[in-house]
Amino acid sequence: MQKPSIPDLGGRPARVLMTTDLVGGVFSYAADLCGWLGARGLRVTLASMGAPATRDQAERIAATGAELVQSHYQLEWMDDPWDDVERAGHWLLELERATSPDIIHLNGYAHGALPWRAPVCIVAHSCVLSWWRAVLGETAPSRYDRYRDVVVRGLQGAAVVVAPTRAMQQALAREYGPIGEVRLIHNAAAVSAAPDTSKHPVVLSAGRLWDPAKNIALLDDAAPAVGWPIRVAGAVREPGASSPRTFRNVSVLGLLPQDALAAEMRRAAIFALPALYEPFGLGILEAAAQRCALVLGDIPSLRELWDGCAEFVDPRDSNALAKRLNELIGDAPRRRALGERARGRAQSFGLERMGNAYLQMYASLCARNTRPRAQELCA
């Protein structure tokens, strides 16, 4: 397959204005993509919302060469965020005027309908309505009608919407109706050339521990019947919450820097995430790259990505989860074979493939844009 050309403007690098939140996996995705694009000559301004950057996050973005511009505006999925969402829109338009980007890359929905000058893509990492349906088993209540309307307008304002899985693409259509052009671009993670093959007798999980979608409570319920200790890494306090989420039977590591989490994954023999909702799951991919045997919730998105490379369990059955974990604990050859298959699948979700897909999409957006600046970009 021919690689897409790197856009430039008469010798100057193409410029991308990208948004991110700093609360979950979107940040890791954005940081990796910023690094890949920057290494190929594109200039990225990364506009963050939702929370201040940690030292580890700020250092990670600095290493990519992208410019991190921070704000504290609430995200569209938070409680009553709409004044902040409006203020964030004005702020983003000011950033566009200041940086003159050639592409607007939004990792959220609410600002897709702003009067941007540059062409817009939206990446659908998750959404409240599909979360509600998957986790709580029902349609989101009427208090989310405004959220639904805002997301619909945002999606309709984008030239292209990117979904990380077919399952997420289908969820968007179900919740919001027809939305124009949708591209499937899998998320990615760096895969080391030769990960440590020594594994310790431990089960690891990682993610937003406060989020019921990650279903860490099921691991906590299963833990007393599991033959190995279970360690869980991630934030325990939801943004804006007065108290952290607590667990009785698993060891809580808290929110770890990237290097420390990678070290935990290198050591863990099993990575378990019995998720009720996971549109992609970067933590799973990172664990697979470290040759962890995977035990995952049996949901469409994770079947789509990991079928044949993981064990699947009913994400509402703690006894089934404990049984499956104990079976793997007692079967070292199968554990190793699953880890090898998971790593092989992880290699197919590499940064090169994802980065080239985004470059191709950027070039396509510019080719359709009739503004003189966009014509020069794709000349």
C-alpha cells in the first residue's frame, strides 16, 4: 500500500489543532499520535480540557514536540458542563486564529459545529448514551436530551467522523442517527521489539477505577476465590466527586506514570478487564503488547478486536470470572500461548498504521476544501 504524502504548505509544515481530555485513555492516544505526526514534520497544538495536566502528562507531550495549551473547562459528559462547553468553544476558536491550523482534529463532539475555518474531523472514543445502554441496560434518561442534541450537531458539523471499532460506529448510528462519512481507524500503541518474557504470578487490571464501565467491582468480587493476587491501576476518584471509589479485595495501585504502568504490565502474567463497555481499550492493547494473557468482558467491541487472542467471560458473572482466571493460573502453557497471540494481535495495531491512516484522512479533507490555503496544502 502506498504511504500517504506528508502535507506541507509551500515548504512549511502542516499544522494540526487537536483537542484532548486528560482524564482517560484519550490522552494516551493523543500523545502517541502527536509524537508520530511530529516525527514526520507536522506541527501539532494540543488543547487540553477537563483537568490540569499531571507532571507525567506534561513531560510526555513535551517529548513529542507538540505544544500543550491547557484549560480547565469541563467536558461535555460531566454534570451540567454547558457554560464551560460554550466558553471552551470561544477559547478553541481563538486558538485557531492564533495557530492557523490546516486541520481541526477533535477528540470530543460538542465543538464540531463551531464556525471553524479549517476542515474538521471528530474521533468517537466513547459517548454517554452508548455507555448508559451498555452499563445500565437502558436508554439514557431525558436529562441527557441536551447532550444528545449537542452531540448530533457536533457530528453533523464534522467532515469526517472516525470510529475506533465497528462496534462504536454502530453505536453512533443507533444513538444519533445518520452522521455522514465515518472512517474506521483502530487506535494504536507502541510495541517494543523484545519485551521481558519473565512473568510474575499476578493478575493486573488498569483503567478508570471509578468508572462502572470498566467493571473493576466484578474483579473485586471475584478476588477472594482467585489463586493469585489482583492488582488494579488507575484513578479512583471521578472528576468532581467528593470521595474515591473503594475496593475490598484487590490491591489498588492508584494512577501510575506511564513507565510505572508499563513495568506492571511487563511483570503481570494475566491482564483482566471484564468491561461492560469499552469502545476500544488502549490499556488492553498496551498489556497485550507486553505479552499478558488477556481475560476480557464478552462484549462486541472486544470480540471484534481480540477474538482468538483472549479468554472472554460474562461481565456480570463473578463466579465465571474467578473460574476462568483460575483455569489460566493452573495452565502455564495456555497462559503463555495466549500472551504470544495477544502480542501478535497488538503488533497489527501499530502506530505506523494508525498514523498513516490519519495522514491519508487529513490529505483527503484538504483535497475537498476549496479554500486557497487548503488547495496549496494538498498541491
